[in-house]
Amino acid sequence: MGKGNPESAGAVIAKDGDAFVADALSKQNKNQCDQLEIHWVASHDANGYKRFKLDMEKLGVPRIEYNGNLDEDLSLILDE
């Protein structure tokens, strides 16, 4: 969901979603998602991107571990 949209968490809760990726989430929204077992990522949190990996593992989404230099590899990744 977009930046500065606090009601966006309500949408994933109302629609009974399984996963939610946002720019930022309030502590209350995080607690609600945890209580409802909704996987969430708040990209502006310190190391927030690491939750994405953990949630993908919990959801059984296949992935490949990346350990390269993103500045050098981004154009190749996007092409693929």
C-alpha cells in the first residue's frame, strides 16, 4: 500500500487477506495483523525488508537467495 495511507491496513483486514506489504504501519496495525495471523512487512522499519523473506518462507513461496551487489545487478534482475 502507498505511503501515508493509515487506513490501508483496514482494507487487508476487511478483505481477510493473508499478506500485507506497506511503506509504514502503526504499532496498532501491526498488532491487529499479528492477532489475525496476517503476514505483514513495513518497509520503513529498521530491517523491515527482512520480514519479507520470513513471510515468504512461512507462506511457502519459492525464492532464490540473493547475495550479490544490487547496484550492479539490478538492471539484469529487472530484465529477467
